[in-house]
Amino acid sequence: MTDASRETPSGHAASPVRMAVVGVGYFGNLHAQKIAALPGAELVAVCDIREDRAREVGSALGVPGISDCRSLIGEVDAVTIAVPTAAHFEVASAFLEAGVHVLIEKPMTGEVERARALIELARRRNVILQVGHLPRFCAALPIIRGLLDRPAYIEADRIAPFKPRGTDVNVILDLMIHDIDLVLSLVNEPIADVEAIGTPVLSDSEDVANARIRFAGGCVAVLTASRVGTKAERKMRIFQPDCYMGVDFLAGTVRTARRRRPPDEPGLEVREQSFADSDDLAAEIAAFASAVASGSPPRVNGEDGLRALETAHRINRCISGT
């Protein structure tokens, strides 16, 4: 795990990065646990509008549990924000304005204009704004990037059992946005066209959706997301000249198939690589704390979060016909 402590000009370790978590529901509690275990970071407090919940989580981790996040200003260097999406802008903007570095869960906001406002605020106050797209910290990604060469077609499936806690947004903003961000980072080309379908099943908004994204260079990505599955599934298939990659993020495998060499030799050369069972959330938080300590850019910045959000809204508009 990356040590997030800072160094003084003399080379001695400085004080740890003081951090807090705002919003300690299921996922925010995990954030708090990872920070508490992170070398070079200090979990100062946890915060939730439900005071009993804040005290429960804080007590388990040996820190204060508070209900007013504004009292953290002046006491922390950085916060992670895991409140419901509708509150992201209000909470994040208060901390950014106060010069506090922010790691905000995806989607960074519900609205594109508010996402742009957060980016501008972070720029003006010269603080880090990192967006919580976990797949960017998966141990499979270096393998994928090492094999990637002119992808022509990408399929991604993200299936999860139904959980009422995620239904403040639809499945595009809840689950698909992870694969949107990952595909955008892999292809890195403007989007030429989007087609999409989706429908509610167990909630009032889309619980299952399929999107076809065509990029300016010709690559096509087909993304499927469902939060009404019977079991979890996270897979990606990448097709490119002379190579196929099949990634199973849950099983921890990358299977590749290539034409044998020389070209006139029949058949395929198939190889399977396993990647380490990584703790993506711990890696994400460690990277954030390290960026805060060193002043280096975050791996997933506000502009990345904005691109994913804009694409998600474009998919939503296709589904709604607006």
C-alpha cells in the first residue's frame, strides 16, 4: 500500500494527511476503514447527517462521529465524500472552497453544469478533485493496457443483484458509469454516436440498460448494466487486430487469443494470466492521499469524471428520446 506521508525538505516524514469521511453508509464506512488502516494518513473523524450512524462508525474506528460536516473545515487536509448523489455538489463545493482536497464518489454530481462548477472551483482553489471510478485501480488494468493496440470492438457487462441503497440514480449513473469511464480511458477518442435502450424493473428508474458507443476512429463499445441480476458479474471483452482479450474482473483473469506465428501456421495461441487479488478501494484512497501529500495530479481527475457523466447523460437522453 502506498505510504501517503509527506516529506520535509530535510527528508524527514511530515505529519500524516488528515482525512475524514462524509457520509458513512455502507460504502462510506468502507472508505473510513481503509483510511484508518492507511500508513501516512490519519482518520480524524467520520460524519453523517444521521448522528447515531456517525457515532456507531466513529466508535468502531476510535474517532469522533459528527453530524455537521462544516465543523471539519480547518481540521482536515482532505475528505472523501460518499453522500447521496443529490448532495454531492453542496458538500463538495463547501470543502473545495475552503481549500480542502476532495475524493468524491461517482457520479461526481447528477448534473453536468454542477460537475463543471466543481472542476473550476478546484482549479481556482488549487486543490485536488478526484472522482471515485474504482476500475481504474484494478490490478487488471496494467495488463490490459500492455496488450491494448487499436481496439476495434469492446463489450462490457456489469451485473449486480438488486440493492435498494443505489436507487437514488438509475443504473447508468449507478453501475454503467464505471465502464463508461474505463472505456473512455482506453479508447481516448471523441464519441461519434450513441444508441441506447433501458427500462425500470424494480425501481422507478432504469434498472437495466444497454448502450452502443461509436468512437470517431471507428471503435465500437457495447455496454450492458443491470442491477437486477441473480449474481454479480463484471466482464470485458476487447477485440483488435490479431488479438482478443477476455477479462473477468471477479475471477481475476485475463485470457488472450492470438493467431499463431508465422501467419500461415493454423490455430490460435491462447494464454491466461491471473492478476493479483487487489483491494481497489484501498488503492484508490492510497493514491488520493499520496496525491494530496505530494501535490501530484490524481489518477482520475474531475475532467475524467465529467467526460463519464456527459456520456452517461447522452445515454439517458437516447433512452428517454429527448
